[in-house]
Amino acid sequence: MHNAAFRALGLNWVYVPFPVRAERLGDAIRGFRAIGVRGVNVTVPHKRSAMEWVDLLGPEAEFIGAVNTLTFQSDGTVRGDNTDARGFLAALQEAEFPSVEGQQVVVLGAGGAARAVVAALAQAGAQPIVIANRTVEKAEQLAEELQARLGIKAMGIPLLEAAVQAVLHETVLLVNTTSAGMEGKPPLEFNPELLRPPLAVCDIIYTPPETELLRAAAARGCRTLNGVGMLVHQGAIAFELWTGIAPPVEIMREALLNALNP
Ligand code: ATR
């Protein structure tokens, strides 16, 4: 999607993949900076460790504890951003999802992706934020961090039907950030009877484009959104950080969809 954007705008830039071993990350980042690379995306397994090589952190990265975008600035410093949070919010807005301000939301999962999503929801004014996770201790820990560091009312609960059912009736948005339901993995165990409008349901998974959770939600009349928008927008925000140019979002989305469904 980045190369499609560069081509569309006539920019003589290129986006290329580099496999980097964990123990060589520092060398790789110093090397990229030395040869005048403008920026990189970092992904598994480097999202947390890349923070060590950053001089300045973007607004959400500190809370999330991970970066996905590095920008080598003209003064020689390295800026680290996590564009997943802003990408998630941009996708919700683009889909004209109802505002979460002052509203209860439920996030399924408490891993790295959940951290980006709760940071975004906190920024959008959602409150309280309920985190439901298979390992309930991780949900409780993330809820405590939200409260202590961002001053957001939050609660961790087990990802069990009775517990989720007890909170869902007052909830405007349910977001799945677990990997359950991804292609090649078993679906999320979730009773579809719990899903009913006006609840809106978002799954940040983009392969498959419609998870069982989303299919069940749509069948019951809920508004639904998959992870394609978040993926496009996190990239578009990185594009803008690097180039300073407004990203051609539709061109990026088209390239991404072509790559996902060749
Ligand atoms: P990511 O960075 O993608 O969030 P992660 O940090 O490994 O990856 O987190 C994966 C999340 O998916 C966790 O919340 C995990 O629950 P646990 O903390 O209990 O491991 C959740 N998850 C993975 N498979 C799951 C399943 N089959 N059912 C429910 N939750 C699942």
C-alpha cells in the first residue's frame, strides 16, 4: 500500500521488507539511520524492543509499550510512534460508528493489540472500558494501568459468557482484539445470542474479512467493522509521518485489498 501511494503521488520513494533478527535490531536501526532511510515500520517480534532505540515517543506509544513506526528526523533523532491506536480510531470514524464518548465499551483480549485499542478508546473518551480476557489477571492488570496512568475507569473480567453478558447490555461497542477467529485458528467461543443492536461490533482481524463473530453480529442486525480500515489507516498515518504529505487513503486501501485477495 505504501508503494502504491508513492507511485500515485509521483514520489521517488520505495518501501521494502527486511527480515531482521532480534539480536541485530539495534544494528539495523543504526544502519537505516546512517544511510538516510526516512522511516521504517517494525513488526513482530520487534515492536516492544524497538522502543529502546527511540529518542522521542509519539503520544500513545508510551502507554501501549510498543512502537510500529520509526521516523528518522533531520536532526538525527529517532521518533517512535504507535499508529495502531490512531488507525483504529480513524477506521471507526470512517465507518461512522457511534461515538464512544462517555459510553461503556468492551474489549476482548488483553495482549499487545488490546493495548493499542484501549489507548485509542481512552483517547476517544470511552468510559468505563471493560476488558475481558481468557487469562483474567492480564485483563485486570491492563484495567489497573488504564486507571492509574490515564485516569480512565476500567475493569477486567474473565472472557466467560456470564461475565460478558452481565456488562454487555450497557455497552455501545464490542471490539475483538484476540487472535481467535484469525485464518487457521479456531474461532472465538462467543454466544451470538449476546449480540443485539444497538451494540456495534468490531473485529480487528482482517483475514478472513468476516470472522464468525462479525457474521453472527451482522446476522443479528448489529453494525460491524473488520480490521481492514485499521490496517489501512495505521499505514496512512505512518505515510504522513514520513512524507509530511496527506496520504492517498483510497489508493492505499485498494492496494491492500488486492494484496489480501490476489
Ligand atoms: P497481540 O499482540 O496480537 O494482541 P498477544 O499479545 O499474544 O497478541 O495476545 C493475544 C490475545 O488473544 C490474548 O488476550 C489472548 O488471551 P490470553 O491472554 O488468555 O492468552 C487472546 N487469545 C488467543 N487465543 C484465544 C482463544 N482461543 N480464546 C480467547 N482468547 C484468545
